[in-house]
Amino acid sequence: MSISCSVVSYHNSPDQIADVLRSISATPGIALTLVDNSRDDSLAAVAQQYGARYIHRPDNPGFGAAHNIAIREAIAAESTYHMVVNPDVSFGPEVIPGLLAYMEAHPDTGLVMPDIRYPDGRRQHLCKLLPHPGDLLVRRFVPALYRLSGRLDTYEMRRSGYDRTMQVPALSGCFMFLRTSVLKKTGGFDERYFMYLEDVDLSRRVGRVARTVYYPAVSITHAYQKGSYKSSILLTRHIRSAVRYFNKWGWFIDPERAAVNRAALRALEGARQAVDHAPVADGK
């Protein structure tokens, strides 16, 4: 058994990169690669400090394409698992062993994501259904209406409470623990997405051949900048990725999306009813 990991950076600070590389390298034996899409190679020294292989790509091929460099190497080397980790993430030494133990115990799982928190401890609701065009449009531009309609709670699977292990159609690319044999079947990220929605696309392809699971027993911290809410350039990239996604999978007619989302919501409702009808201890 072996674990590989890739981190893709774009002008992140040396301190931030040191935090994520330190978190990963706390678990011995991980083949760690830092792919740096920045214009300069100032992060090379940080990578060397934590035993990471450093690949400099100043041409900036994009988030998914940069991760694919390491993913292709992981597949060629027959790594057992591959981790995709954002540069704005940090976590304790229990996280990787916890996710590894879950994957070893559940060979039908191809992708697992831990509980994800803001630096102040608040939970990030990053478990999602496969998106409908209306989800992305209304959620981004009329968020109050989206929230008041109750659709936000449904789309982000908030009614689950995020307190139980569950199968999730779309998991966040900020931290993906993947079975490499499944990546060999599905391929890595679709490089037509420069950034945004490449994680939804990969989750969906993995979900066709294996389970995609949220596992809240271990937690990570994610800065989560929501760049497309602050930058018109990133918003444009987000819109372009959305168009590519729906052109690929279907806009308003997408039977697979409907079936996958219906199954996920049905499973949540079944779990909720099981809890509601569980016998209550009498306290004696």
C-alpha cells in the first residue's frame, strides 16, 4: 500500500504552503508533489524543506491540469491512494490515518472527504447534489431568495446535520482522498475546466463506478476564500466552467443527475427516519 498526494499552488505565501506540507508530511511515507503554477519558483525551498517534489509550471495550465501531472504519475507508479489537497488547508496527524482506515474497511468507496471547517471552527457545507443550472445561477446572484426557498438546504444537504457518514454526489476538491485504481478507470480531472466545477465533474465520474463519501469522523481547516465572489476575473472563469459542465452533462434535461440526486436524498431521509424511530434509553 502507498499514498501519493498533490498540492497545486498559485502565488500562495510560503507560510501557507508550509502549513499544508507540514500537515501532510506528518504522516510518514507519502509521496508528496507540489505543482507550482506561480510565475516564480520561490516556493521550491519550502517544498524541499518538507520533502516534497517540486514542479514549476509558470505557464499555469489550471488547477485540474496541474493535479493531473501527479495523478498520472500515481497511476503509473500503482499508488494505492492519491490525495488532492488545496494549498489553503491544514489538519492534524489523525486525519490521513482516519481516512485511510475508512477506505481500507470500505473497498467499494472510491472517494472520501472529511469534515471541513473554517479557521474559526464553523462548518463548511461542501456536500452537494449534482447541480442544476438554476442552482448555480440563483445561489450566486440571488442568494437570499435561494436560502429562503429552502433550496440551499437541499442542495448543500444541510438536513443531514453533517454529523453522519453519507454518500454525496459532489464532493469538494479542497480535499479528496481517492482510490487510485478508480482514478485509473475514470481518469483524473477534465482539463477543459481551468478552475471551478472540475471537482463536481470528477466526483460524478467516480460515482459511476464507486461510492463517493463524506466522513465526518476527522476534520480539516480550510481558509475558503470564495474568490469568484470577489474577483470579476474569477467569476468569469466560474461561468465558463459552468457552461462547459452543462454542455458536457446536460442543462435542463439530465436523467442521470435526477436519479443520482434522488437516491442521495432518499438515503438521507431513510437515515433520518431511522434515527427518529430508534429506541430511547430510559436513563436507568
